[in-house]
Amino acid sequence: MKVFVTGIAGFIGFHLTKNLLSEGHEVVGIDNINDYYDVNLKFARLKELGINREEAEVFYKESKSSSFNALKFVRLNLEDKEELFSLFKNESFDVVCNLAAQAGVRYSIENPNVYIQSNIVGYLNILEACRNFSIKHLVYASSSSVYGANTKIPFEESDRVDTPVSLYAATKKSNELMAHTYSHLYKIPTTGLRFFTVYGPWGRPDMSPILFADAISNNRSIKVFNNGNMERDFTFINDIVEGVKRVIEKPVENRELYKIYNIGNNDSIKLMDFINEIETSLGKKATKEMMPMQMGDVKRTWASTVELKKDYNYKPSVKIKEGVQKFVEWYQNFYK
């Protein structure tokens, strides 16, 4: 199967690509390598995939992996419709997995225009490319943030998602609505995956695991929002990738063309317990700075994964203790 992966230099895109290649699939990946966070981490991920940095820095230049014969990379913006369409025309993809997006809940409050361009305009270009080049299945990243002010626990796909509390969440809800329209009008199979809090090796430096590990390791205090009264459905990256791969590999049969799934750990972990696991793995206690709730944040998330288990036999297996230990081992090795 030939899979087009957007956001290949990102946290999830990088891990998914490695997994797909190990399963014998062919992958063409794109990423714009923006500077929302340290580009050196993004290029380091690409290096792990055998992509040369010098080549990857050049827009529109095709780079072949030195480690995987079945991998090619192109630096490209989703907003660049002409170049995107040219790639679709030349490559004849079977499945598209759209993971590229401007990430970050709080950043969307400061820089709204970036989110509209990448998450709305860029996503429309993906949908148009799928329509024009007969793609068999579009799998795309949504987010648990679409549940917004929802207080019913656990979150289920049938819950109302009309109360987003950040622009980032609103763009992800928009993606789901746009996919529904294209599935309805053009009979394109689409699957939206509402990712819950993903963590693990090679994770984003703007997310709590690295922020905590870095601060504790360097004798700085950590900021604990809402005075620690937070819970998250922390999900290890391997479990996420296994679920995404199953959705990509299984033909869309005997189900609706348009489908949304939660993908998480099916559990709600107290933030303070997560911090305790990081402290244990580092062998060092944190100095905690208790802070009020942040704008755009929610107190608790918890994914019901019943639907994904029913249709794809999805079963997350990595416990917090094991996952945090693997993350810390990577962190200490990468940032030593």
C-alpha cells in the first residue's frame, strides 16, 4: 500500500511512518518544518528516518531515505495547492493520513491566523486532492479538544461537540464537518481520529512531559496549572500508532463512509500522578509552582474507545509507569 503521510517530521507522523515502513508499506511524507518548536528536533526525527537534513531543508525537493527504500520526503506546505496536487498526480496514493496541522491550544489564542491557514485552508486542499485523485481512504487527525466544555465522562463520539474553548479546537471540529461534507458529496471514505494526550519518546517540547522533565532535571520549578486539579487520558505513542495503522490498513467496508473515533488510553490519570512517575523515573523531586487554570484549557479528559475496539480491535496496553520510564530514558539520552 502507498500511504501519503503529512506532518512526517512531527511527533505522531514520525512514529507512524517508522511503523508503516516496518510493515512493508510505501510512504511519501511531507512537512513544512515550521518553527513553532525547535526545528532541530524535527530534523533529528527525519534523520532517524534516513532523510538528509541538507536536502530536507529545501522546499519542493524530493529526498530519498538512506535507511528505507520505500520512503520519500518533500518539504511542502499544505497551503501550496499546486505543488500538493502535483505530488498526488505523480505518486498515485492509496491512502492519505493527514497529521499535519498547526498544533497547540494556547498558541491558537496568540496566533489565530496561522491556524486558519494550516488547519482550514491546508486541510481543504487535502480534501480536494482526495476528490480529484481517487483516494481510497482519508484518515485525519482530529483532537480530544473538540469536546471543549463537555463534562460527561468518559467522552463518547456521540457527545455534543459544539462548545470548543480554543480556536485550535474549533479548527479540528471544522475538519470533521468538512470531511462529512466530502464523504456525503463525493463518496470519499473519511476517518477522523480524536487523539487524546499523546506522550512518549520524540515528543513535542511544548507539551507537559518534556517541560516537566527538563525543569526537574535542571533544578527549575514546574508550573502545575489549576493547582494540580487536572486529569488527562495520557496515551503512549506506541498505542496511538498501532491504532492509526489498523485504521489505515483495514479496507473501509461494512461501515459508514464518514466515521469519527476516539483514540486514547481509555483512562483518566491525575496530573499529579503523572508528575510523580516522572519524578520516580528521574530519581528527583520537582519543585512545584501552583498556578490557576489557563485560558483554553479543560480540567479533565477521558476517552471511551469502545467504537475503535469494536471496529478495529484497538486495545491500548502501555501503562503509565512503563510509558513514562521509556519517555524519560529517551529524554535523558537525547538531551544529555
